[in-house]
Amino acid sequence: MERVMSRFGVVLAALLGCICLVGATTAGAAENVTIHAAFTPNKAGSPTNASGSTTIMSTIPGEIPSPIIGFTIKGPAGLTLNTKGTGTCSVAILEGPAGPEGCPKNSVAGFGGGMGALKLGTQIIEEPFTLNFFLGDNRPGHTVLLLYVNAVSPVSIQLTFTAVVEKEAAPYGLGFHFNIPLIPTLPGASDATVESAHVSIGAPNVFYYEKVHGKRKRVHVKGLILPKTCHGGLPVETSISFQDGTTNETKLKLPCPKGSKK
Amino acid sequence: MRLKLSTLCIAATLALCASLTTGAQAATVASIAPSFAPNHAGVGTALTLGITFSNQQGAVPEPLTHMVVHLPAGLSINLRGIGTCSRAHLEKQLGHGCPASARVGSGSAQVGAHLGAINLNEHASLTAWRGPNQGGRSTLQILGIGLSPLEEHVVLSGVLEPDSAPYGQKLVMTVPPIPTLTGEANASVLHTSVTIGAARGRLGGLLRVPRTCPAHGFAFGGDFGYADASSSSTTATIPCP
């Protein structure tokens, strides 16, 4: 039973991960994916919060979406990541007895949640889940994101995933990719999947205290910083691969930040 | 056939668990702890009111949306010489530029939010200010400022109104949402303590301990409303001088 729970959680996590920065509706062969995204505040050269939400529905009535087996998210060129003042967590801590509460508070990168599902016979069983993002490595150019997935009822799930933040080809900038294992749930049942999710990463108003030369100093963690220039919008792309062999690609352009130069 | 039956049983059990979990909603409750310093009949005093919110299942309490604080009959409130500061000024300037005479107290608060699978707590400093009268009634505003991990500020506004026995007046306050991150839950007040007035000095005459005391002490009460539309009430007394 424990093995089944873990598998279900992995599926959930996989599906959740797709959500981050995207925003649009696309119809794949078997899934309709709707994504909304925003930068708040949307001000050129300023720290920001990237939020996104998604709903994934099967095109077949009465069916749950196919499980996600991988996804990629690419942010706009010029969007930078400033990790000064942050700490790091590790997979060992997240999977240890302390769980996410054991991570340094300044390693928190974001939050989220949503609704997962699996199908047993003709019955669809839904399960809410939460997401926590932590920095696994905060060195510039070597940033690692840790994604902790937690679900409580009806099945207890705690899983951790890792993604390396990389530089993507133009017109994109930073991006990351998660590989998701294919995960069965119960004998005779469908693999688990995600029906909806939301994610919120970074914030413009994060401050931590650290000791500098013995004195307590308040440090502004800038995190995600919007570009100062923008040409017709900020391009964001997501690519979600499903178990049924389809891939859903979503390209969108978010509004140019206020005060940005063309 | 056995496999199908067991599968259906598991499904039914999981569904039942899900419905039970959804249906079980823990209530938020509050307790108040008032005190006078000093507590002598008829003298100038500092009133400290501590309020603690808790969830009966140990989770983060629901965000507070409004509250009514009932003050004991006979508590004298003298606003002579007390200036005023507008809510707009407090929100934009965080108290800077407000007349010093408008500041009537201070305190602190602990707020928290359950984000994802972790609890984030934050300490906030509070300052209390007299606001402009509304409809001829005195107002009190409390500016809360949190600095880490999220830099946030909120202004709570309250109107002083007549109350019924055993109380004399009540402070009716609205509490704005305390945002965290886009799409995430608002923060909740876990504990707060505010002191209004003083025994001596500029605020020495603002509040005076009632000259007479009921048998069971000075009565205080609190009615609290929460974001999930639930509410709770509580009472407390300060022993007679």
C-alpha cells in the first residue's frame, strides 16, 4: 500500500510541476490544458512574483487526464534570478523526519497546490495536494530547484523532485525541466494525474536577517527580476509530455513590464 | 472477480475518507487577556489587551476579518490633547508625519500562514493612533508592520460606540486581509498584544480605571469574525483594585 501511495504522489508531483509560468489554452490529442500566468508586480527591472495556474482535462468525457511524464518551462530572456540572501535546502532534509519544516526559511522559493486524481473502475478519486519550492543550490549559474509535494487525504504522499535551472535558447532565458516517472497506482486502476494546480514563485517583498561582521543586517532577497527591455511581450513556453504519447506545447506572451524599454 | 471487488472496496473507502476529511472543519477560537497597569480606582492607567487565536485542530487559525472589543462600564476615556492621523496617511507614510500627539499606544503581533506544507510565521510591530471622528464618534487605528520574511503593513480601523451593560463602550474594528503571495492563503493573526494609554506622562490621562468595580471585576468581552464566515466570542475580567 505504501508503494502505491508513493507512486500516486509522484504522478501528482509530475503533473503539478507543469504549471509554473505559463498561460494559454491549447488542445492536445487527449488533454485540454488551460494555463494562466502573471508577474506581480509587472515593473521593469524590479523583483517580482511569478504565479501561474492550470487546469488539465481529458478530451474524452468521464476520463481523467493522462499522467505527465515530463515537462519543461522556459521564461523570457532578460528575466534574471538574484539569490543573494537566500539559503539552501536538500533532498535529504525534505525526505527526513523534519520534512519541509526542516529547511531554512530563506531557502523557500515558492508555494502552490492543486487537485490530483486517479480512476478506479468508473469512479474518479480526487486528492488535494500542496507544493513547496526550495532552493537546492543558490550559486549563480548552478541554481537547483527542489519541489516538495505533499498530500494528506485520502492517501498520504510526500515526495521530492529536483530540477536544474538552465539557460535556454533565445527568445527565452532561464528554464528548467522535470522528468517524471510513469507511475501506476492500484491494480486495475489508472495512473494518477493532476486536474488543476497553481504555483507562486518569488516575491518582491522578501527580507531576511543575517549577521554581517557580527551585526544583524536585513537583506532584501530579490529573487526573480523582470527585464528592463521588452519587445512586444515576455515570451514564456511550456512543454508537457503525457503518458498517452502526446505533448502539449504552450507559447504565450505576457504583457511587457511597466517602464520597460523597447 | 475478487480483484474487482477489492478494488471497489478500496475506492469506496478512499472516497469516504475524502468526504469525511472535507466535511471536518476546525473552528477558530479566541481568548482575551486584559490588564490595567496600575490597577487602582480612578487613576490614569495603561490598558493592555492580549488576544490569542487558535484552531481547535492545531492548524493555523482562520484570518480575522472583524472584531468587537467590549470595554468595562466606567472606564474613562479622555481624548483632550490627543491629535488625529488619517488612515490614508498611515497606509502611505506608515505613521511618519502623523502628529506625535495622535499616537496612543503600541504593541506587537505574531501572524502566520500555512503555505504549501509549511507554516510561515512573522513578527509585526503595532502602533495605535487616534483617527478622525466618524459620525461624531472617536476612532482608533492600529498600524501593523512586518519586516521579515515578507515586508507587509496593514491598518486596522475601529470606531468607539456605546455598549450595553456590563460594558460601557465597544470598539468595533475591521481587519483587512494580510496578503502573503499571489494565489496563496492570507496570513492569520496568532497572537496580539496592544497597550493603550499610560500611567503617567502625555498619555497619563487618556484612560482611567473605573471608580467602582462590579463584584466579579471589570468585564471585558470580544466578538470575532473570520474569513470562513465563522465567529467566536469570549469574555474576561480584571480583578477589582
